[in-house]
Amino acid sequence: GQIDEALVPEDYSSADEHGQHLVFDDELHALFARLPSGCFLTVVLDCCHATHMLDVSCCMDASSRPPKTVQVCERPCEVSRADEAWQQSMISHAMARPRFVP
């Protein structure tokens, strides 16, 4: 199978026109792939494995100065997208309650 990451927006209880409640990494990748060649994009995501939300093959290592680009990033292990996986302790970190973000 293939790993699929998604963002859970603050208004996740409302589905979009396709019935989706989440923003999948493939959607973000498709949008950002339309940017002109040579332009720079800064994306800050407060989530685990955030480098993979954009489906890029590199990440920044800021543990040293100057920061360096790491060309190969380890992918997280695969978890089923089925509802049962969310109900079990397979991904307990995803069971967090939504929080208000001003």
C-alpha cells in the first residue's frame, strides 16, 4: 500500500464539495507543483512527519549551522486509512481533541 498523509483543518466537521473532511498531501503537492520553476515556497506545518505533507524528497536539518538540506528523508511506517485504524490504538496521537486556533 501507499502512505497517505492529511491535515485535519479546524473546520473538519464540514465536508468539502467532494465529501472530504481532510486536506490530503496529494492535493497540496498538486497545488504547489503549479508554482513557476525557480520560485521559493516556505511552508510551516506543526505536525509530525511534516516534510512528507508536501511529497518532497528532501528536508531541512536545522540542528547545525548553517542548516543543511537532507536529500533523503525516512518515510513514516504505513497505517491503514480504514476507520478501524483510527478507532484502535494504532495511531493514538491522532485521537487528540480539536483545539481552537485564533
